[in-house]
Amino acid sequence: MSIKKSVLLIFLVLLIDQISKIYIKTHFVLGESYEVFEWFKIHFIENSGAAWGAKLNDFLPITENTAKLILTVFRLFAVAGIGYWLYDSIKKHFSTTLILAVSLIFAGALGNIIDSVFYGVLFNESNGQVATMFSDEPYGSWFFGKVVDMLYFPMIDTTWPSWVPFFGGKNFSFFDPVFNIADMAISTGVGILLVFNKKAFGHKSEEIPTDESALQENE
């Protein structure tokens, strides 16, 4: 996979991710939902923590702002590392499967980093109102933005039968996480690496030999 194709894929993922986030941010109030299908909803939430909404200050004796800053800086280093991995993989002509997966992971990580670094100064508060882009009263500052999530797939939302021990009468729902396009790209990239592990980390992609190299092989 060439660097041009990789850059194009990253650009498309980022474009779709940011367009969807900006649209949701400027058209939905925080917590607002729109039912597309019974099993799929657009549900606007903001995530200021790590994966699954976890926060460092839940585990460490630090303030929420410090935890957010540490997380954002960590994400920046992680994106830089993934970017170098991608560049090195392309330069060394590693498999197309590996480059595709790393490109998706890089695009997704970069998409969420944009939210964390810039959204705090680009938008005002979404709580109780629809946010305005380039607001004179931003809700945060550089590096303290919140990640916008909106894709929600409540495929099962029911109540346990009363006869079920311990859980009877309680609500049961399947697939509660709310995520975004960037998260999808990361999950897809990781999934490719897990499912096609041997293909991704196997032989390098085939290169077309030059006339000079072909002559050397025949000698």
C-alpha cells in the first residue's frame, strides 16, 4: 500500500469524523437523541475521559483538569508513535494488511486528538443549548476539549423475567457504549490486526523488480 493511498484513507476518515462531530455539536443539545431505527440512535454525549468514560482522577489523587491534561498529552505521544509506525511500515514495504490497519488506527486516534486539543476553544457549552462554533465564550481551553460521541446501538433493551434469580425485574440492555467514527476506525484497525495477524505481520508486500535487479538474479 503506497503512502498516497494511506494518506487518502486517513484524510477520508478524518473528514467524515470531523464533519459528523461538528454537525452533532452545532445541531444537538447535550444528551439529545434521534431514533434512526429501533436498534440505532444518534445520541449526543461528550467524553472527557479515556476509553469507556474512565477518568484518571477516579484512580489517582489528582484533579480532573490535571487528569485531562495528562490524558491529552499521552494521546499526543501515542499518535506520534503510531504515525512513526505507519511511516516505517510503508518505507519498509510491509504488508498492505498491516499498513491498512495502522492507517485506520492513526486516523481514529488523530480524530479524537483534534477534539481534545481544539474543541475546548472552538465551541461554547452544549449543556442546555446548541453549541456555536468559534464562540466568544468557549467552554474550555487548549488541550481541555471533550470528545464528541454520537453513535448508539441499543440492539437489546428489555427487562429480565421475574423468575430469573438475582436479575428478575431489572433492566437489561446490550451494547450501551456511545462512540464516534474515529472510535470505529480504531476498532476496525485493531480488529484487522487480531483477525489477520499472520497476514499483517507476515511477508512484506511484493515489489516489482527493476531491470538491474533482475539481471543480477540471472547472473
